[in-house]
Amino acid sequence: MAILKGCAVAIYYSDPQCRIMGDVDFLVPEDKFKRAYQLILDNGYILEADEDNVDYHYMLAKNNITFEIHRWPAGMMGGDTYLYDLFQDGLKNVEKVKLDDFMIPVLPSLQNGLVLMLHIVKHFRSGLRLRQIIDWMMYVDKQLDNEKWEEYSSVYEKAGLKPLAVTVTKMCQIYLGLRKEITWCKDADEKLCEELMEYILMKDNFGHKENVDAVRVVNALARTNGFVGRMKDLQKNGIKNWKLLKKYPKLKVFAWSHELWRYAGNSSMAQLPFVCLCFQFILRHLDTCFCCQMDHNVKVLFLTRFGIIDSDTKTINQREFLLHCIGTMHTII
């Protein structure tokens, strides 16, 4: 077992008390997960969600204390076998570090950093905050110098996290005072760093920068290899989550649409970068169909005629949007 975030990040702060912990997250090996879960229940903790709707972790609470027991860290796709195996290996090499008068079990440095970067990925969906960025900066300052990055960079690249790690680190140097001796982030796009910082401040209610192109920031730093990669992730998760497939396995080819429908039903366009990404893909697809660069207003008019954009509210019609996605995507599943 290893602590995630919280105490496992506080060890990188000059004063660990500055890193206040909300709940207690910990990662458990798969073969011990059910036993650990039952042990917490037996000690009077109450599950805060329906077991059937839990994917990668359980939240259990008692006396205003919440434990989150994880199969894998937040921000990671369930079908990502590369990262899953990496974290399971990390659990075999847990390190004990002293924090005040206590010994805390934490993952090795590589995996601990990946947890922090994946946490940033997770909060891109709900709104990234300075807290997640500062956690990463403290980790980089203590653990990820140029020599160590040379050792770790191939892992971040294979995990699809390298562009995000480089950009966030450079942003920390420009705006938050991370030491300049760390040079592995020197090639980051400074304009993107600026937009990312504005996006964070906007989400953190430190300002109201309405000119921030949040979609560009999220798309530029996406983990997956473009639209096709994201669709493959949706297909993989849809197969895992769609219960109807057990009864009707022939529906497997449409598993991705189950995930897309679930996202579209629970989020507005402003809260869901992927819906924006799908929308942008369709706009770009029109350029290909007409063999020219269409004016944006012409594209919007075109999509309004097809019912994808509501002519009155100028927002996405989720049903029509999904139907057109199915028509566009059938060739890549």
C-alpha cells in the first residue's frame, strides 16, 4: 500500500504543514484490493457511492474522515496497461519516508511524479487549480533535475504525458519561481504556458479572463494521439462500463458511443473539453470534404442546417451531435 498525494506530496515542501490534506488517498495492489476494502468497511466506514458505479476507487467516510482506496491513480484510463503495470511495480518497491514523527509509505519517485501529473490531467476536466500545479512544482524542484528527467522522460513520452509535463514545468519557471537550473523544459511553447496560466487563474477564481482559449490549451496538452486516439480510449472504456454488452455482445462495436453519451449527458460544452474537441474535429472535417478552408461562420451555418448547432441558443444539440459523430467515426472502430 502507498499513500497518494497528500502526505506523499508534503514531503517535497520545505514546510510540510503548508500542504494541507483533505482526504486520505492510497493505492493498493489488485490482489489485496477487496481485502483492504472490506477491512475499512469492517471498521465502520460507509461507502459514499453505489458499488456498481465505482470504477477505479472507493470513497469511504466516518467521523468527517474520508478514505479513498484506489486500484489506479485518478486521471489514468482504466485500459492503460502500461501505466497500470508501472504502478503495480511501484507498489512492490514502496519507500518509507519520515514526516514529522510518522513513517509514510510512498511510491518510488518516478511513480509518485506520475501520480501528480495524472492528477493535473484529471482536473483539466473539472477545472485545474494552482494547488495541483504547486504540488508538481515542489516535486520537480526536489526530484526532477536534468539528470533525473533524462532517465524518466521516455516513460512520460510513452504515457503521453511529456508535452504536459514540459509545459507545466516551464510555466512554473515563468510565473511561480521554479529554479532556472532546470533546463529540460526550455523548448516549451511560452505562449501556451501563458494561456495555461490564464486558464488556471480563471478556473481558480483569481481572475476573469474571458479571452482565454481553454479548448486550445486542453487540446494542445491532450494525452491521447488526437481524435482517433481518444475514440479508441472511449471504445475501450465503453466495453468495460456498458453493462448491456453482457446481454447483447453484438453491440460491442458501439461501445464508444456509450461513453460519449454518458459524458454529453452529464456535462455542458464549457465543462467538457472533449465535446469541444469532437466539435472542432467536425469543423476540420468540413475543410477536408470541401477541399478548402471554410470560413468559421460558414461552418457554423452548415452545422446549424444539420441540426448539430441549435439556431436559437447557438449551443450543441447533443442528440444530433452524437448521431453525426457515429456517422463520422464508424470507419475507425
